[in-house]
Amino acid sequence: MKARVNEGCISCGACVAACPEVFRFNDDGVAEAYADVVPEYESAATEARDSCPVSVIDIEE
């Protein structure tokens, strides 16, 4: 699965806190998905998406 952080990230860190195996802050201080969502991180990645206050995370198969 692939995760993507769309434009509009407010750098709150909710996704990074929920799933640091997939999300991190880039050099501009906004979140990015840097790894594929493997089965063992699927639940945490979904939690990261659901906890995003501005709904800018997409997870696709």
C-alpha cells in the first residue's frame, strides 16, 4: 500500500506520532510518507490518516 500526504499539511505531527515507520517531517517541516505501508503498519497508518485534523492523508492499495 502507498500513503501520501497531500498539500495542506499543517505540521501538527499526528501522523508522525501515530506511525513513524511510514511518516516523517521533511526538510520543509511538513509531513511526508517515506515508506510503503506494509501489513504490520497498516493499522498504525490508518490511525495516522484518521487522526489527521485536516484530512490530507491518502492510503491506496
